[in-house]
Amino acid sequence: MKNIVFIFISLLLFSCNTSAQNKNNEEIFSVTKTDAEWKADLDESEYNVLRKAGTEHAFSSELNKNYEKGVYVCAACGTPLFKSEYKYDSRSGWPSFDREIEGNVAFSTDRDLGYTRNEEHCATCGGHLGHVFDDGPKTTGKRHCINGAALDFIPSKNE
Ligand code: FE
């Protein structure tokens, strides 16, 4: 009986791990495509951000000043990533949120600009979204600085 309980707890712990990793410590994503497939499925700016970890020009995204009610989903795989009520005006020029939909966004670190930043990506397809900083509003203290090209906005139906 103890063994069964142990196995059950182990399974539970493993399934709660939002970004499962394989032996090589690489994340496993449930949606995977070849680079050619992503290139065919995404437009140029989506591909550059999501698959090449590019950054769109500040103030270039229509979603930057969007404050309608709804949900922001991954432009590559449709996974819900941020709710409209998490959005605020950071004045940075990029859509900003004080929190993510927990479990649907995964995090890593990068030193692309010579200092350590917390990168964030879609936990379903691995698409790069942006970075999270500790200079957010009082609600959480976090500023999720997200490229609008990585997001699609789905307005609430009852609005
Ligand atoms: Fe995705």
C-alpha cells in the first residue's frame, strides 16, 4: 500500500511540473513543429518574435493600448496566456501584464543583452513571448513585458 501511495504522489508531483524536462534538461512541449512549418504558419513578425526570440519595435503593436475585456492567447498555438484584467499601462511600448495565467507560461534566463533577464515563453509550444521584470505595479511587483506579435486577443463574448 505504501508503494502505491508513493507512486501516486510521484505522479502527482510530476504532473504538477508545468515545464516537464527530458534527460538533456530540455523542455518538452506538447505542440512541436519543424522550423519550416512554423515559418509557413506564422507571419514574419510572429515568426521573428516567437521562433527567433526577436523583439518588436516599442509602440508598434496594436495590442499595446488595447484595454478591452478578453484573453490574450499564444499567436502560435492558441494557449491562453494573459487575462485582460492583468494588463496595465507600463508606458514601455509593449503590452504589459502584472501576472500570467499560471502554468501556461514557462520561464528561463538569458544573457542576450549582457545581463541576466528572465525570459518567458509559451509552455505549450515554446514560443518566445518577452521578459519579466521586478519593476511592476504594487499588485504583484512584476512587469511581464510581452511582444504583441506573440499574442492574439480574443474579446469576451458578453462585451
Ligand atoms: Fe504557444
